[in-house]
Amino acid sequence: MRVLFVIHELSLNGAVTTLVSQVRHLVAAGARVTVVTPKLEGAAAALRADIVAAGADLVTETTTDEHDIAVGCTIFAAEALAGMVGRLPLVWRIHEGWAGAQHVLANPKAVALLSAVDKLVLPSRGVVERIWAPLLSGLPPGRVAVVPPLLPPPEAGDAAPKTAGHKRVLCVGSIQPRKRQGDLVRAMAGLGPAAPVECVLVGERVQLDPPADAIVAAHPDRFVLPGALPPEAVQRLYRSADIFALPSGDESLAQTPIQAAWHGVPVVLSDLDCYAGVWKHGVNALLHPVGEVELLAWYLRMLIASPTLGRRLAMTARAVTAGFGPAHTTALFAALLEGVVAGWAGR
């Protein structure tokens, strides 16, 4: 099978992590894979090696007759996919949550594309039923599929160093308003200056709200913002973390909490619709309403004070990761591609 992936940009995010993993496993199964993306410049150019090492041809343009099927990655692949309608089978893999649904709703051509592609792929049942349902309700049965993101189990390795006697709270994701890292900064400040805890915020620093920025600047001993890091460095931080926190206002099944669970780290998350059926408060995670900084701070206190609670949550969270491993996800996605191609050939 000749598979074409279309992505609007390459950056260190969940969509690209999933793309690289999919490419690697499709190539191993005998597929020929091409990734078309705009010209890579700056930090994005460093990801070229990851795509090529996974076994894909990386190009800036191609023709549809060179491929058996095309997969659009993220809502921003809409324009490229629209130009391929009727030429070859199309799969639209949507990674975005509520903000993505609103973006599509405001774009009539993108709304029309929902009916034109052969298969829509979303990451969880919660995303389908609670976020995208108004846009998907009129589609034919079987048009929408749920395929979790592919997250390979972590490899063994050393942990990043941290201050002796301190707990480490880790947050991974681009620092931007949607991720609401400012809430975590304020919660950390609410623990008081004597609390033996530090916070590492990993990700490209797009925008941190001014009050949170001032707190970070005033407490360089408590907050570390290393920017975007290569995967190996992020894995070392997961191994060193005592708590993982992601207080986002909007997600589409964030991958970073699942990666934390792989490493046996208890997770604290905002209570989002996309997590339905995956994360359950008090069972495998602690969930707080979006923007509830005081409650987030209390949950951090609980986990700092009670290692037993943290170990119990981490143990049950490990069960979540079973649905995101290679054996399950690669089989689902490969079967989906084969079914779409077969259905196209039978027209």
C-alpha cells in the first residue's frame, strides 16, 4: 500500500508524535509512506530526521496518482484534502477538540469536507460524542472511527536530576492560553514558599499570562521553563517527576498524561469532555474544573503529602495505557486504511 500523509506543519506536538509512530509501523508492515509538508525551517527542520528515520519519503509536493490513499493530519489539512476529493480514498485524522470543532464550523468548505472524505478518525469516544457530535450527526453510519493515538511504551533510561528532598511537578505542552499553564503556576505559588516542591514547564513558550509570568520571574528556584525539548530529554523528565499536571481549557485527548502514566506518575487534569471514558476522578487521576486554581493546589498538596495516594492513582492509571500501545492501535489503523482502500476499489 502506498500511503500519503498530509500535515500543515511539523512541530513537537501530539499530532507529529502520532504521525511518526504511524509511519514507523506502516513501513515495518511493508507500506510505502510519503509525508507532504511545507518547507521545513528553523526548529521544524530538526524533525526531518525523525520522519526519514521512520522510513518515510519527505516531500513538499506530490501527485495523487502516486498513492493508494491519503491521510490528512489535523483540521488544518482540510484545504489539501479538499483538492484530492474524488481522486483517491481520503482519511481525515482530527486531533483537535472544541476549538477545532469551532474552527471547522466557521469554515463552510471544511464542513463540506466532513461528508466528502471516506473516513473521519478521532482519538476517543468522548471527543466524538461530547465535542464533535453536532458536526458528525448527519454523516452516514460507519463514517466516523475512533483510533487512539499511538504511544509506544517508554524505554528504560536515567532520570533528570532534581533538587534533593523536593517533589517535582511536571507539565508538558506548548505554553499558551489554551493549555492554561498559568493556573498551574498560581497553584504552585499557593502551596507557600516553604513547600519542598519545584515545577518544570516543558514546551515552546508562546504565551504565559502576565501575572503567572511575574510569579515565575520572582521564584526562579521553584519554576524551570526549559522550552521545547527533544523526546529523549522529555522522557528523562518524566522519569524524574512525582506529579504530572495539565490544567488545559481545551484538549482532544492529550497524549502527555498517558505518557506520564506509562512512567508511573500520578496525573492531575482539568475535567474535560474529551477525557470521558479514559480518566476518572479518584480512580486513575484527580480532575478539577477548568480554572479552579485553589482545587488544583489542594490536589497537589494531597499528592505531596500522601505518597500512598500517588502510588494508587499511578497504578490504576497504568491500565489506561493498554489502549494506546502499538499492538492495539497499529492494528486498528492498518485495518481502517485497508478497509477504506478496498471500499474505494469496490465502487
